[in-house]
Amino acid sequence: MYLRGLILFWVYDGSAGQKRTMVLYEKTLKMVMVGIKLAGNPFLRPLHKLAAELLEVI
């Protein structure tokens, strides 16, 4: 979903050389990496269950 959102932003980015997309990518990539590292934490299992239920609905 992250990649699709980034591509959608890139498609509509009217800045010269899609510079806003690059800034968005650089800023959000760190957040995604931290999220992936935290996803393995056993204390977040209830959140995993809620996310799985949401994905089933989608």
C-alpha cells in the first residue's frame, strides 16, 4: 500500500523533477522501516489482529 500511495503521489506531483515525491519518499521511508521493525514485537499482536481484520474487509 505504501508503494501504491507513493506512485499515486508521483503521478500527480507537479513540482519540477517530482522533487516533492522524493522528499516524501525520503521522509516516510524511515517511518516505514521503523514500523517494520516494530511489527515483530509480541506486544503489538492485538494491533496485528486488527490490521488483519481490516484487510479482510478491504
